[in-house]
Amino acid sequence: MTVRLSPGDAAPDFTLPDAHGEPVALAGLRGSKVILYFYPRAATPGCTTQACDFRDNMASFDAEGYRVLGISPDAPAALERFAQNEGLGFPLLSDEDHAVAEAYGAWGEKKNYGKVYEGLIRSTVVLDEQGTVSLVQYNVRAKGHVAKLRRDLGLDT
């Protein structure tokens, strides 16, 4: 059974390599609001749609003090190609052993065309400046998710 986070929970700490292999520690982002979005695989249609939606909304997230981090089980080299090809201006982090996804409740049982398997559950977790979960969304759809997230965060006023 996958453990899921709820608002008010302390965010599990982590350090993951970015697309260039450089370590990014969640602890280093304290003092900033953080949007962690977990996606299954770089350069696939749904993940590209979602990443480009975040890219296209970065100015408004930046203006409200949010840092966006994308996390997937892809290797850093795949993340680097994806970021370059799509002009993504935010960090993509490599969680190859999916330990961080598991800690955040974004790894678990999935069903596709009648098959049951373990995999990444498209999810978004928003943290406040102290590293506490303020909003969590599991099983989100790639298309339209960023618009819904903006509404839920009160950015569309």
C-alpha cells in the first residue's frame, strides 16, 4: 500500500541529480515555495504537454515565489535532452531508483489496458517556505493540470 502525503505533513527530504548530474537538495530550497511534479517519462506526449504547460506558466509561478521542479525516473542525460528540446527553464531531477517518488506517494500500482504494474503516478506536491506540504494532487492528468493547479493555488484572480 502506497503511503500518501497530506497537507500539514513535513516533506520528505531528498537530494537528486539534475539534468547535468549536479545534486539538488530540497533543504537548499527552504525559504521558497516549491512545486514538485512527478511525471513518468521524459519526451513522451503527455509528459511533454505537462512540462510545456509549466514552462509556459513560469512567469506567474516565479512572480508568486514558487520554484518548480520536475521529477522522473529518467537518467540525467535523458532529462538534459528533454529540457533542451522543449526549452524548459526549470530543473528536472533524476529519481532512477524511484525512492523519492515512493516517499512522496507518487509510486505505486497502476492499471493500463487491463494490466496491473508498479510505476510512477503522475502527481504534484506543493510545499510552503518551511518545507511543509500545503497541497497534494495524485493521479493528475497531463493536459489541463497546470491550469487547475494555478486555480487551486489562487493564482488566477
